[in-house]
Amino acid sequence: MKHILKIFVFVLFGFTAYSQDDMASDSTGLPGDQFSLQGALELFKNAESPETFEKSLNTEENHVNNLDLNGDDDIDYIKVLSKKDGDVHIFVLQVAVSENENQDVAVLELEKTGNDVAMLQIVGDEDLYGEEVIIEYGDGDDEEMDEDSNKKGPGVYYPNRPYVTVNVWGWPCVRFVYAPAYRPWISPWRWRSYPTWWRPWRPFGWAVWHPFRTRHYRPGLHIVHRHRAVRAHNIYRPGRVTSVSVRSRHAGAHANYKVTRTKTKVTGPRGNSVTKKTTTVKGPRGNVRGQKTTIKKSRRN
């Protein structure tokens, strides 16, 4: 019995050590590690309105937000600020870092593209993620997406299948904001002025937070490399809000977080070409955190 117990303890210890090392390698050291873009998109999908979406982002049990941008050991409250221009909507997720500073975390960019057809992307802010991170729902083989996303992350790679973005028109929140009586939601909450139901909690450590964060990776959620909601992004970009203090606090991690890209193009006998782009990411200590290969296909007309 003692022998079996020793084996169990050894296996458990080995598994724990491996898990912690594996999880550490997934950390960039940047604040974006502490917010799940995939989780936010899932919450928006199920929300009834931008107001209920904001509440769900700030609900501890949903495990989407683990941000502490001002370093006060309390979770930051995330405001949702929306803007409308015709059939284009943006929803900015923003944190009040201090009385005088705010920082955008991400933006959801929504466009109506036809009768009862709409598309949506969420874009993580470059100050938090090192570069813009774009995520959307889709199916099939994107002309430029992660080749290894079926192994890590939210995407699924289907060779030779046409890529189709998901029509989000049926989502409750989308129908809500396209109703004739809708007025853009602007969160009323500010620095040290928060809803009575909200109580900040202490941020989770990485070993605890990482499993919560990765549980939101779902088939159909893809990391992509281009803005499809171009009009929405053009509306958002001039008003993007950043914090000097947040940038300064994470300057070291930004300096070490480097992305190097190389491209290889192969053209077949019929004139069709495939461009492979290898992305190498260096982590918080300058070590190579990982590599990804994306594929872009061009077909001769």
C-alpha cells in the first residue's frame, strides 16, 4: 500500500511540475494574459444587451477578467462603451486605471453586411497583448489563419474547406442593438464609482488563472490576421484610449515580447500559390515562447 502511495505521489508531483512549466511557457508577461478575449466573445454571444454584457464581464464566476492594471491587488472593473454609426457598432471594453487615466482592453467590432446578416470580431489592444489580437467565429479554412490552431488555441484548421464567417445576426445582443429604439450604451461607472452589486476580488495567480482562461477556447473560435469589420475599426481607431502608467508599468515585458515573421511562397503548376508565414514569439525573459505558421492561399482566376 505504501509503495502504491509513493508511486501516486511521484506521478502527481511530476504531473503538477509539468503542468506549471507548461503553463509558464504560455505566459507572455503582458497584461493581456489576464483577460480572455475568447471568453468575452462567448459572453457577448449569450448577452441580452450591452448592459448585461458588462455585468457578465465583471462577474467573478465567469472567469473572463483577471486584470489588475493599476497594481492595487484588486480586479479592475471593465466598462462597456458603445458607439453607433448607421449599421456599424463598436463596443469598447475599458478600465479606469486611475482618476485621470483609462485603458482600452479590447473592442468588439460589429457590422451589418446584408439583410439579416452581420459579422463580428473582437480585437485585443496592442498595449495589453503586444500586438493586436483578432478573434472571430468562423468555419472552414481561412485564407490566412493558424495552421497549428487545432493543437493550441481557439481555432480549428480544416484544409481545403472554404472559410465562412459566422452570421451573428441571431445573437440576442446583436438583435437588441439593431432594434429601431436602441440608444448606444455608455457605462455610467467611473473610477471608484461602481455598481452596488460589484465587489472586486483579488487576482488569481497564473497557475490558477491559466486553466480558467484556456477553458474558453472553443471549436469555431479563430485567431485571424485581418480586420473584416473595416468600417467599424476605422470608427474605433481614432478614439482609442491608452494609459501612460500602464504602458510604463509593462515596458520591460513589451521590450522582451518580440514577434518575428518570415514568409515563404510556393506556386503550383496551375498558378495557384500558398504563402506560409512563420511567426516566432519571444516571451518575458527573451526566450522563444513559441512558433506558429499561418497559411494564405491565392487562386488564379
